[in-house]
Amino acid sequence: MKKEQLQDIINQLNKTYSDFSEAYFYMTKGKNKQIRDKATRDVERLLSLAKMWIKTYPDCYVLYVGEHSSDFDRALIWDELSNPRYFKTDIPKYIEKLKRKVETL
């Protein structure tokens, strides 16, 4: 995988995570139901977008789920990405992994 591609993915995931953080705040602490519902839709859209970016490049997918993990572990890890609680903590760690990989190239 090329350095430019990895940098592009890092930029996209950073933007997605930034948008997610704001939407997640309104999803959990929104003033009324309408605000929380809109934020929930935004969070779901951003989770799908991040998954699409990771899945686009097989190397990125393997880096996320682990190279030597079993099929069950990979499925479990990938499924957790759909949960906003896990996304909130896992994506920043994943972005750091990608940055370290860029430095090695």
C-alpha cells in the first residue's frame, strides 16, 4: 500500500471521527428527541462511512482486525466497529496505528 493512500485514509478517518464526536455528543445529550434522533442517524451514517474507508483497502482491514486473528475474532472486532461506544475508543487507536505504518514506509 502506498504512503499517499494511507495518508488519504488517515485524513478521511480523522474527519469522520471529528464529525462523529459532535454527533455522538448530541445523540447522548441532545436537548430533545428530535435532536437525538437526527444525531443518531448521523452517527450511523458516519460509522458506515468509516467502515467503508477501512474495507476499501485490504491492508487497512487486516491492520484493524489483526493479521493473525481467527475468523470469529475478525467478525467480532468488525462488528464492534458498528457500536458507537467502541468506535469512540477504537478509531483513535487505529489512526495512530496507521500513522506509525506511514512512518515506516
